[in-house]
Amino acid sequence: MSTVTHSQINFDAMIAPLAMLGDLPLQVQQPDGLPRVLHIINGEHFSGAERVQQLLGKRLGEFGFDARFACVKPNRFPDLCGLEHRQLLETPMRGRFDLRVITQLSKYVRENSIALLHAHTPRTAMITSLVALRTGLPWVYHVHSPTSRDSTRGFVNQMNSWIERYSICNCNCLIIVSASLAKEMRRLGVAEQQLVTVPNGVPAIEPIDSRARIAESRWRLGIVALMRPRKGVEVALQAMQRLKATDRSVTLELIGGFETNEYQRQIMQMVQDLQVQDMVKWTGFTSDVPEAIRRLDALVLPSLFGEGMPMVVLEALAAAVPVIATSVEGTPEVVRDGVEGLLAEPRSVESLVGKIETLTADRTSWVAMSDRALRRHREHYSDTRMAQGVAAAYDRVLSLR
């Protein structure tokens, strides 16, 4: 595998002139009202990390912070986030290393009395690091998933990981969403005192009435995700082919867009090749994920790797919908096997089939699992707890300044 070297991407050469352009460190004047935090985000998709960003935008005001958002790859987020216009800024980059955005963001920071910066991806960590150098502001980095295992593209993972590690050298605090990610960041050399664990959270919604379904024989399963290779869609389709030979009435709904058109073609062709068209339906992207989940009897998340703390799993718990997932990284911290759901081995069709057969064998046990799923969300994974934890991290950073 190719190695990204310092000579290939010379960040020192980038940083020096940008730091000089900053003149003097920015002296932040507290604005009237709440201190302002600028979240620098991609904004291209609207999946798990973007859902976290959206909820923080809606809830941080309750805990003393005014959240603003700058999208460097604006696409779905500005249209779907439901935030106020004053909270959103679009600063599109023409490429990964288009550093002209630094000037735009630095100007915005000064004109809007921003007190703190918050990045969410390797790309925005790089940008935020440079804006912080230029303005003198502290910044926070939110680690949503392990960058080195974010996709099946090894070189891209390696590059993003390298960018992330270099960028966070001047970061004041890293927010990680799970114990598995804390372990990952410690492995990369991040000091313990820089880490703050804030589990993800989602709002309470109207849960399903599981007892009203107790007489039903048909089981509706669903994958809710941005469909990409690491989500294990292929494993789920092979499992459905195996289940076709049984006497259970099971269907699988694919809810969400595809990362690329090519991957969509591959999956649709696989549905045809496996002859599971009567069992598998793709319904595409939805802006109302909770309602889509409430239609299901179980959420299926057969991820191969790369899960920090999946938001869709938390939304299933909030809807009282049991989960069949793989025991990958942060997922077992949320779903306990046999309690709120069932955990299969990643990449194993046989294991996933076994878990689906266990869940669909008994509606009474499923009802009990539904009750425990709802309790798990209400006790541990609300959006209120998440926003409160992030605000506490902000307070800590600003107090140290």
C-alpha cells in the first residue's frame, strides 16, 4: 500500500503564510447573548454525523451556546437540517486542498464574534486547524468514526488519517462518541486529558405499539443508511436469499441513498442475481428517518467495520424497534446481544441468518426486546444528554483559555 509522506503534502509550507496573515491573535469579544460556536462541516450528505450536527444546532442553545455552521461541501445538509438561516454559511471548496476557504472563514469568525471552532471530519479538521492558527481561537474536534477504517478505499483512509493526525496537533479537545473510539485515539497518541467522551443521542419519538403486532406473521426488516460497501448490504442480501428457503415471511427494505451510482448498480444487479426481488425493496433517501424506522419490526445494520456509535441504531431504540447488528466497534456498547437486539459476526452470512431466525421465531420475546430497547434510549441516549455533554466540553475549553 502506498504511504502518504510529509513531502507529498507539505503542511508546514501551507501553515506558515496562513499564520502570518493572521497578524495578531484574535481577541474575542463576547457577543450579546450566548457565546457562538462555529461548526465547520462537510455538508455533502445527510447521514449519521450530519444528524449529530443538526441536533447540536437545535439543542446547544439550551446549554448556553449559539451554534453556527459552515459547509465546505454544501449539498444535502443546508436543505435538510431544518436550522435557521442565520446559523448557516456556505463556503464551498473546489478540492481537498483548496485553502482559499481559510480567508472566508477567518473573516466570518471576526465579523461574528465567534468564540470557539468545532470540526467534524478530517477535511474540516485541516481547515479548522488553520483557521485557529490564523485567528487565535480554540477548537474542538468531534470524532464520529475511526478514520483509518471509514471506507473500503485504503489509500483514501490512509490519507484522511494522516491529515487528521497532523491537523489535531493544535486541537484543544477531542470529543469521541464511544469507548472504542477513545481507545483508537489513544492508540494514535492523543493524550488522555484531551479526550472527552460524549455518546451520541437522538430525540424521543412516538414508539411503536409492539403488542399490537403480536399476531402478525410477516416480519419487516430494514437497513437505514447511506449505502456504501462498509455497511454490509451484500451480506444482508445473501442472508435474504438463504431465508427465502424457509417458511418465514421476511422482507428487507433498503432505506437511504447510495454513496455512488456505480455502487447502486452493483447492489441492484445483486438483487436480480440472487432472485430476491420479491423480498428486497429499495425506497431511497428519506428525510424522516424516525417514521421510516417505525414501519419496521427490526433495524438491520450488518456493518463490516467503521461504526463509532451509529445514530440510526439509537433512533431504532427511541422507536422501540429491536436491532440486528454486527458486533463492530461502538455498536455493542449500545445494543446488548439478546437484550435490546441481537449481534451477529461481521461478514458472516450464516451468523446474520441465525440472528434473523432467532428474532423472527417468537413475537412474545420480540415484544420484550422492544420494551428494553425503548428503556435503553430513554436512560442513556437522548439528544439532551448529548448536547449537555458537548456544552460541558466547550465550557472546559473556554475556561482553560
